[in-house]
Amino acid sequence: MASHLNNDRRQFLTVAGRAVCVSGGLLLAPNVVQAAATQVIGVYFHEDRGRMKLHLDLDTIPTGYKVFTLANPNRIVIDLASSRVSTLLSRDLKARGTVRRIRYGKRNHDDLRIVLDVNGAPADVSSRVYQFKGTNRKRLVVDLGMAPLTAIETDTPVDAADLRDIVIAIDAGHGGKDPGAIGHRKTQEKDVTLKVALSLHKKLRRRKGFKPVLIRRDDRYLALPERVRRARSVRADLLVSIHADAFPEKSASGSSVFALSNKGASSKAAEVLARTENQADKLFGEIEVRDSSAALSRTLIDLAQNAVLESSIECGSVILSHLAKVNSLHKAQVEQAGFAVLRAPDVPSILVETAFISNPREERKLRSGRHQRKLAGALADGVVDYFMANAPPDSVIGSLVSKQRG
């Protein structure tokens, strides 16, 4: 197969250069005007000089693409702008060698995301788009930065004592002198969020391999940076901030899930909610992250946040699907806004608006202990489902999932 690839390379005309696989916008293929969506018509793996490579055959050159990596668990993500998969593609998506699983789905309505779950951390991922001379065929080649097989795939036993629980930081919004939003019947947001948080904590404690940690367990005020600091101090794998906010229009209803945005809110409602939450602590500043020698640069924090944000959105989507079983949804997708409590650069974080306390009908439901427990159950199920598919390899859940996969 190697000689076949080399022959192909002599026919290729490079149309997009090497891509550095960190965060950032889609890399644009130069001088490309495309009216229709790019279709992925073929996929296969290739071993070349001890490196595993993924080949995606395309019917047109994509208007843009991005390749980057995520950790805990290790993943390689390929985003293709304005693209879709052929109906025959799914039969070719089979894991091989260091790639444990391949999955794909739509992103931002028109874009395509392909995720490779891999064994071990990719060292030097790169990508290049080629076009065959004299044909309409194009190919995106992704060098996975890994050998075909890695030591992690051997049968070396893992000492159970070295495995850890997945830590979930549960943040009940507001508290103490900050009541949060107040409903028509004088229901205070801080009371609702604490009850849901306590119920979620109780439910996750019953799940093997999970360690829930309450950011606040009683009616006290905590500044926003202190909430972030506490989540980071316990090395949380996820921060869930629980809210029940208000909106000027009393008709606003349904549950929502938010992730951080550094580039503006995804909707007017998201912008208003973020501004309201952030006003609770006007003293909030930049997060200071220190290594053993000095503060990390803002650039490094931004890179870390971009990687963490992908996990936050993915987790939020799973949780939304479970919230839909117990309440209507305000928006069917994860929204984004500049919530201060979500700014931890190294902890995937989501903010859950359980409902609108400003809506009289939803306020009545939020006052119900039964409904509070339902909401907590949906959150717990969403958290567990997400980590069953994305468990850190050094965790109890990761070990269980690995054994189940054989």
C-alpha cells in the first residue's frame, strides 16, 4: 500500500499546506469558491513510515477545515466546513490500530465533525489537502502523529489502586446576600439552585466511579472567582453551574445549557443572561493560572480554553438531551456567552438554566421538590452518559469501559 500512496503523491497538486493542530478558526483553502456542500465519499487508514494516517476522499475541496486534539480522553477532531458524509461512508468507519472508535455528526447546522478516539496522546498531528491532477478527486490526509500500535494497547494490568473517580464540581448559583432572580411568588433562585445541587450530589454519590463535590452546601455567598478556584482545586473533570434565571419577557420558558464564549453571545437571550449573572460579582477579573515557575501567558490560557470548550459543548449537548425528558427546552442546542463562572481554562464547564423563574408556570414547577429531583436526575444521567463515552483513561469508569470494549 505504501507504493500505491507514493504513486498517488506524484499525481497530487497540493492546494492547502500543513495545518498546526491547535485551536483557532477553520483553515481556508485558497482561491476556492464553493456553492454546494463538500461530500466525504471515502475513508481509510494508511501506515506510512511507521505513522498512522487517515485519508478522507472528497468530491470537492472544502472551503475550510480544522484539525486539533483533545485530552482526557485522547481524541483527534476534524472539522470540515459546509460538508456532509456520503450515505455509504458509515460502513467504512471502522477503528484500526491506535484508533479505538470513529464517530461523526453535524456541527453548526452545515459543518461536519469527525472524532477519532485514540490510544495514547498524539505527538505531532498535521494535515494536508491534495487534488489529483486530471481528475475531480480530492483528498484530506491527516497524519495522526502516532505509530500504528502503541504500548497502551498491550495487556499490562492496571493497578486498581491507581484508578481515580471522575470529579464533578456542582455549583449552586448565587447564595447568601445574592438571592439571584426572584419569581412572582417571591421564590429566590439561590434556594432552588441549592436544592437541585444537593439532589444532584446525592444521585451522583450513588454512581460508581463518580465523586461529586459541592461548591457551596448552604446559604452562603461565594464570589465567582472563588467558585472557579474551588472547582480547580479539586481537579474537577467537569463544573456544572446550576441556575434558574429570569428574563424580561415572562413568556420565556424551558431549560438551557450554556458554554463559554470569548467571541460574543450566540443569541440576545444568552447575552442578557450572561450579563445578569456576571453582575453578581463585579470584582471578577482574569483567572491567574500559575505553573511551578510563573504565571502562564494569556495566549496559553486561550489555547487551553479552546480545547476545554469543545468538551464543554459536547457534554452540554448530552445533558440537554436528558433535560428534554423532564422539561421543555428553550433552545435545542448548547448556547454560548461570556459567563464568568465558566472561565476556568482547564476544567470543562457548563451553566444549566433549569427553567425561567420569571415564568409563573415554571416558577410553580421549580418550587416542587419532585420536579427539583427530576431535574437533578436528568443532570446526573447526562453527566454519566457523557463520561461513559469520554472517560479519562486513568479513571475507574475508563477502566470499566476499556474492559467492556475488550
